[in-house]
Amino acid sequence: MGALSWPEEALRANIIAQVSLALNRIWTEWYPSRGYSFNITGSPGYDQAYVNGRTVFAVMERLTAELFNTFVQRSGDAEPYFTEYCDGKTVTCPGMKQWGTVDRAREGMNALQILRYYYGNRVQLVTTDNIAAIPSSYPGSPLRRGSTGTNVRILQKQLSRIARDYPSFGKPAVTGTFDEATENSVKKFQKQFSLTADGVVGRPTWNKVSFIYVSVKDLAELTSEGETAEGTQSAGGWPGTVLRRGSTGSSVEQVQFWLSDLAQFDSSLVRVTVDGSYGAATERAVRAFQQKQSLTADGVVGQRTWNTLYAAWVDAQSDLGGTAWPGTALRRGAAGMEVQWTDNKGASGSVDYLSQFHTQDYYYPAWVEADSYTLRGTCLKANNYDQSGNGSYWVNPAYDWGYADNFSPIDRLTDDPNSGAGVNANHFRISDAVTFDGKPAGLKYIDFVKVQTGIQAKSGWLGEISTEVFGVFDYNMTKKK
């Protein structure tokens, strides 16, 4: 019923943020790990407020139905991102400002651009058909010395990370076997947090470990370290051995990881435990995948099933806005491959190969012999955006001072107001040069100019933002002496 004056893209951003925050509470077991019997509240101080009988606008009904299974996830992380938000008027916060989303939408941003404006460029939208009841991470029975399997690996992984903040606990090796070192670490943990120090991980200890792990990694905060998916990742190469029920080892783990990851987005697939043991559950999951891909549904992973499974997983990663690491270093001669990059902030990505614009075999610099090289300098905040909302028309507005594929008004080397008059180019005076600490450099001349793109951003089908150099002119040399 009723109408609402907010732009739809602002509403979309808010709905997705609310869904993501709720899912983060569920994923981190925020309340159960603290001893509560519920998973979420209706308190606006902690979660999204719920008012029974409140007016629901027709546009909200439509958008909520559309976006119910869409949430925010940071590239490389497994958990739904903690999308902290507030109204931005009566209450302030470091996350998304709800009234600010209205301004962003009216500036032409779509929902994803609004979310990235507040949460950073690593966030992406994930839509899943895997809708199910809320599970409990507790394995169902206590873990003790001699226990083995994935749940022991999870426990060891969490204790090992906790030990960075509590060194006296010790860091048990992540082996999947509950050994003496794990037992000692558990006992020290239990003693520290006033639990029965018997070295046995029952529900109270499991929940407390989960609570402390989430806390030290900030998984329910904007500053989250991020959680990576369980399981190993390979370059996708066929291991040379047919896998079937009874098989064990890292290749089985790899298949289980791919199946489990794909099942997040397709309810017809079966999510399995990544434990390296090919049991009945893994066999059922393989059959379901084979049926979906029109392969022989025998529950056996031969080379064709392996390759199809890996290709499906790579395709899913690409849909999320990322590209699977090909498993080998990209270097001179790596024809047609994306160039992978990482930065000193922990982010990563790729420069896509777009042969329709540049026909050379590869983009990696031909003069660099090493497998990698480092660029240093100031990285400018990208301001490009998809004006069309469907990826067809990208805009890269000029900075106030001009940079990379554009120029600013101060770079017009003429006072003629005619837009076609004079030279439109970036320019600078060597008299304006400064040292690293901002002091005048006092240069009389220069020997060379190094031009380097200071933006790391991509514009859909246009590819990455880069600097084209059409020519260099020394205007001092045109002066008459």
C-alpha cells in the first residue's frame, strides 16, 4: 500500500544492507555464541527494528521479494559482510548513511555503487537460491583427544588465530586430529574464560571459542579481517586418478570444496562437508552436479566431471566479479591471460584481457623479465561509474586537476570559451614541482617525464582505466628570447 519518494536504487541498497547485516548475525552465531536462545533481535540499537502492523509501501514489497536472497560479500571472504548502517541524521556511524543513499542515488549511482561508496570497492553482491533453515555449527557431540575430521580442523584453525591475541594458549597445528597440543590449548582457553578446564569441547566451549574467534577477527564489524572458505584450492588440473566412494585425500577435498561453493548459489546442488573423505554424501552431491550438467550421473569423478566442475566453479567466481587465479605466474608470453595484481592494503584483482581493443598477446610489460614487479606512488580514488545501470555506458568524470583519460577546466590552454578552441590537455609547470615533503623543488630543467596511471579501476566492457599519451610538448621552447 502507499507510495514512497526515495529513489529505487537507494531502497535497493538499504534492503540489501539490512539482509546482509542479518545474515552476518546468523553466520557468526552472534547471539547463540553468547548464550542466547535467539539468532536476531528487533532492537534498532543492534539489528533492524521490526514493527508489527507497520505500513508497508508497495515498492518495498516488490523490491524485498526481488532482493530477499541477495546479500553483500567482500571479494575473497566467505561471510556475509557486516553492513553497519544508520540514518545519518539523528544517529551517525562509520557505515552507510541511509539518508545519504538518497543523495547518492540522485547523483546517478546504482545500488552496488552506493554500497561500494560506503563499504569500499571490495564488496560485491551475491544472489543464492540455497534457502534453508538456520543450522548450528556445533558438531552435535563433544570433541576430545582422538577426535578427527573437519570440525576438529575448524576448532584448531580458530584456536590458532585466537592465540595471536592470547599467545599463552599455544597454536595447535591444523591437522584435523585432536592431539595433545590441541587438548592443552583447549584447557588453557577454558581456564581463561572460566569454563571447566577438562580439554573436552562441548557446546559451551564450542560456542565460546566461536564468540572469541569472531571477536578477535572483527567478523561482525566493518573492519572485519574476513573469513576464507574451508578447503584447498588448486589450479584445476586433472589429478590423474578417478575419484569414487572410498577415495580420500586432497583431490577429494578439492571436489568437495567446489561442490560446496557452487551449492551456495544453486539449490539443486548439494552442499557437502570438506573433509577429504569420499562418502555417500559426496557421491550424492556429485550425482546432482552431473545431472545438472547432463553428464553420466554415476557419482564418480573422472576427468570430464572434474573439468566440468572446475569450469562451473570458475564461472561462478567470474559472476561474483572476480577471476579465478589460473595457478601459474603470468609473464611474458602468457597469451590472452589476465594480469593479476595485489596491493599493500590486502586487495587483489586482475587487468582483463580485451582483444577487441588491444590485439597484442599479453598486457604484462614485455621489458619486465621477472614474474612480478611493483608500482609505487599515490593511488587516486576511482570515480568512474556505470551511468546506464546495465553496463552499457560508463562515465569517468574529470578530477578538479585533471587525470587519466580526461582533463580539467584549468588544463584549457586558452581563454576562448568555445569548447573546440585551443589545446585540451593536461599540463604542468616545472616551477610547481615539490619535494616529497611538499617543499618547492626549485627545478631549472628536467631530463624526462614518467607518466604512470594512478587509478586502479575497471569500466565494464571498456576495461581498465589507463592513461593514453598522444604527445608531449615543451611550451618553454616556443618562447622567443
